[in-house]
Amino acid sequence: SDAEVARKRFAFEEIFFIQLEKQRTKYLFQVQSAFSIDKKMDEVEKFIKRFPFEATRAQRNAVEVSLEDFRRGHPMSRLLEGDVGSGKTAVAATLAYAITTSKPKGQSFGTLQTAIMAPTEILAKQHFDSFIKLFRHMPISIALITGSGYKKFPSKVNPESSTDISRPQLKKWVANGEIAIVIGTHALIQKSVSFKHLALAVIDEQHRFGTKQRQALVNKDKIAPHLLSMTATPIPRTLALTLYGDLDLTLLDEMPEGRKKIITEIVLPSKRKETYEKIREELVKGRQAYIICPRIDEPDPDKEFAVQAKSVKEEAKRLKKSIFPEYEIGIMHSKMSTDEKERVMNEFKEGRLDILVSTSVVEVGVNVENASVIVIEGAERFGLSQLHQLRGRVLRGTHQPYAYVFTDSTSQTSIERLKALKTAKNGFELAEHDLRQRGAGELGGLKQWGISDIGMEAIKNLKMVEAARTEAVKIIETDPELKKYPKLSKRLESSEQKIHFE
């Protein structure tokens, strides 16, 4: 019993220090001043009406709580979490509209600016196109900044389209506030890009940017911008409260009307042949398919414990030779350069490839509306959250989507686990299931955090996480500098070097 008490005590300590660090970060961020934006819900209604779908209750709620944060004069720091297709971009666009139609305090001219940062060029270009569609009726400029070039909408020559532009010119316009919305990749946070009135920073796929990169965007100006982080990776509540303890959490737990429900089938080896025929039916209709494999190369036959699983390179050859010889097949994996990955993804997007054989690197959020089928090989090797993420790739269009989950495992536990994919209502339910089955380390990429196994177990315990959070909040509210707690302060300094919240 003493050992049990000691375990609890150590577990609490680990979670407490993570919370203390997060609460201090939050405090330091929130004592800065931000632009106070006084917009009410009814003022953004006409913009929401422009969506190609009816806004959900969850989306409206997310906009409303963010607008409340905007009025406070201190920077918002909010994490918007929702499944693929739940409409996070629409929420971000509505907030950008509220910012764009407000003026800097005490001025009747000038534009407040919004920056949107995406982890890859493909996603940044995709956001650029969506924002043009939503904002083209307004007299504002939108820019795209990526490693491979700079664009501005509208073009002087053709007000309906965007134009390439030189880097110095674009940076000058961003710096003097002429461009209202700037969308980009890491290129946005280079020292040379400066904003005149940056009021809102939106970070897409939050977990892909390290804390330091997020800070760089936020600390560009003397006045801190409001921060909206978005992620499509469902995170169980206990993990979210720990990993992102410095952010307020908003869930988008509803799908817009009219989104077709994905048909998921668990395919055992005996059913392979007939499944390929179903896939062919879709390809004949002109649709496209993803095929996801766990490995890049074939396993080494001499290695005793090599993972025996399908590889991208061999599977692509096999499919081309004996199953879909008449279709164009491309491959993608993490050993390819960023440029190569972009090229293949664009070929798939433009319909020059019918089938894309890839590892799980296929981007979250990439929009290929014509892709209606995804096959996941060796599904027992992926976590449920990851499988759910992967099948979200085919939720983009108006066609009926199909996910075929191939498994060679005959173990009952494995098959039961995969069945949860068919029954769970959303990604959050699956993430909770994964947390119970596989543990926290697998889910949040926490393995490289330097947290002990005891700490990992504790993260599953909501009561303990909430208790540690409450204590940390109390201390930081009364003594943010930790002057009364020199030992805590010292320990925080040493743990900040040890734990990387990236």
C-alpha cells in the first residue's frame, strides 16, 4: 500500500510540473495586450450565410466564444479540435472576417491583419484558394507566402484571379498593412516578414509546429495577436488538458448536413479479390483511390524480427502488374524530398494519377474531392485514431466514400479493436478507445517527451490531471514569478530543458 501511495505521489508530481509550465506560459501570454475587437454574432451572420453549407451549432458556438475572447483586450489562445470535414476552416474564415472588418483602435483607416500558417505548401495553397472564394466579394487583398514563391489576390490585370509577385514587393505591402490576410508555410515566420497590425494568428495542424515556431508567429509585434490553433487529430480530453494546457479548448463535434457517411469494411484475406472488384467499379466511374501501406521498402528476409507488412514500392508494382494494369499509379513516402511529395500530390489532385500508393504521410486536410476510396493495408499496425485520420482523406467530395481496412491478423482482440471503427460516432470516441488500449505515449507522440511510464499512466486519469491543473492555476494566479516557491522555480527551469513540448 505504501508503494501505491508513492506511485500516485510521483505521478501527480510529473503532471503537476507539466501543468505549472503550461499555466505559466498561458499567464505570460495573456498579460500582454491585444487588439480589442468588438464584433457581435449578428455582425458576422451575413458572412456565415456565404458558406456552401448550413453552419452547425458547434461552429456557431466556436465563433461566439472566440468573439467573446476578442473583446477582452488580452490575447485569445484557443485550440479548435474537430474531425476532418467538421468545418474548422470556415470558423477560422469567420474570425478573419471579424478582424478584417474592424479598424485599429482610435483609427478610422487601416486594416487589421490575419496570418494563417499551414505545415505544407499544398495545404497553404488550398487555404489560399478557399479564402479567395469566401472573400472575393470584399475589397481586400490576400497573399500567399511559401518557399517556392509569392502570390497576391486580386491581380491588377484580372481582378478574378491571383498573380505571382516579387518577394520585396509583397513584404513591403504586408509591412505597411495593405494586405489583410496572409497565408503561408514556415516562410511566414522568417524574421524578414513583418506585419503592421497583426490581430489574429491561425495555426493549422497545431501539433506539426513546435512551441518555438508558434511563439515566433505570436511575438512578431509588440501587441500580441489572438491565437487560434486548429487540429483534426482527435485528442482525448485528459491528453488535451495536459499537452495543450495553455490553450482553451473548443470542440467541433458535429458534421455539416449533407456530408455522406463513410462506408467502412474490415477485409480479411479471403475477401481481397472481391474488394478489388468493388474498387475497380469506383475507378471505372472516374473516381480515384488511396492505398496506404505500413512500410516503404520490402522487409529484409534475413532479419529475424523484421515487420512483415506490405511496402509501398512493391505493392505499387504488384497492383500495376496484376490488378489495375490499365490505371496510372503513383507512390509517396517519407524518404522522398518535400518537392517530390508535392509533385506527386499535385498529380493526384489534378487527376493525372488514378491510384496513390503511400505510407501514412498523406497530408491531413489535403483536399482531393474526386478520391472516394481508401484501402489501408496491415491495419492492425495503426492506432484507431490514425486509421480514422487516414480514412478522412476520402471525406472531401460529394461522392459516396469507402474505406477498406485490410488485416492479415486473425487475433480476435485485433479484429474487435478494428470493429470500433465501424461503430464509433466520431474521432473523439476512437481516441478514448485508443487511450485505454494503447496508452498515452502512442497517441500524443509523448514517447520523446522524457515523461516516465508512471507519468504516462497518470495522463489517463482525468481526476488527477484536473487536480494538478487546479493547483498549478492557483499558484500561477497568486505568484506568477514563483517568488514564494524558489524550489518550484528551480525545478521548472531544469525541466524546461528536459521536456520538449514540440
